[in-house]
Amino acid sequence: MKSGRRRRQLVLVLALPGLALLSLVPFVWPPTEVPPQADAIVVLSGDHGERLPVAMRLLERGVAPTLVFVGTLDRAEEEVMCRDGWRGREVLCVRPDPDSTRDEARATARLGRERQWGSVVIVTSSHHTVRSALLFRRCVDGEVFTAAGRANLPFSTMVRLTLREWMATAYLLTLERGC
């Protein structure tokens, strides 16, 4: 009886560091791919200060002519840009209701169909890149690229967010397979 319990404890002790290491690539340093040209840069809601700077760098590089804020606006600068545009660039603000990553992907897909976009770059946080890319690729007609910002959050918050993303991604891969 005791040896079975010890074996389970040993497996758990060995599995947790392995899971932590596996989390580094997809949720801490996710692969990103930014094309030289796209039709729009789409900033997802939930910014902790890391998403807008990434989107602005892409705009300044001329990656896309259109910037889209999808979901709840997170910063005062976004509200100004929605109202006034940015340096002659088109800025669109779409607020799906309810606001979730899935609804943001659906709203972007509708907008992309209306405007006949062939590609978009979604800008989100590193811990959110895998799941959001999966959803957007299921919904959007065209190529979906990703750009990630790293949130400067406390370690405990990053652990919580990473665990949440693991569970949500597993759910998308197993139970909720549509757009």
C-alpha cells in the first residue's frame, strides 16, 4: 500500500517539472510568425501593457494598413485611436458581445469576409498565443499570423494564466472543435 502511494508521489514530483518545462515553449515563448505584409493587425482585448506596443511596432514597420481593436478596449490610447485613427492609418474597433476570444475570432472573421482580407496578424500575450491562434485559424478565412507580447506580471499570476491556458487549449482540442 505504501509503495503504491510513494510511486504516485514520485510520478507527481517528476511530472510537475516536466509539465512546467513543456509550458515554456507554447505559453512563455510561443512561436510567432509575422509576414512582411498582411491586411490587418488585430489586437485582442486583455492587454496588460504588452499588446499595444507590439501592434504599434508592426504598424510602424508597415506590416498592414489597418489596425483593429477587437473586444473591450484596455487602454485610453486605444479609445483615442478608435476615434481619431493613427497617422493616417485606418483604425477599427469591434466590440463583440459577449467578449471572449472565440467571439473576437468570429467578429474578426466577419470583418475579414466583408473586407476580403487574405491575412491578419493577431497580437496577444505570450501565454494566450497558442489558444487564440487555434481559434482564429478555425474562424478566419485566410492566413492567420501571430505576434506576442510578454506581460510583466507576478510569477504567481503567470502560473495561474498558464494553467488556465493549458486547460482551455485542451478543451478546444478535444471537446470544442469548431469556430
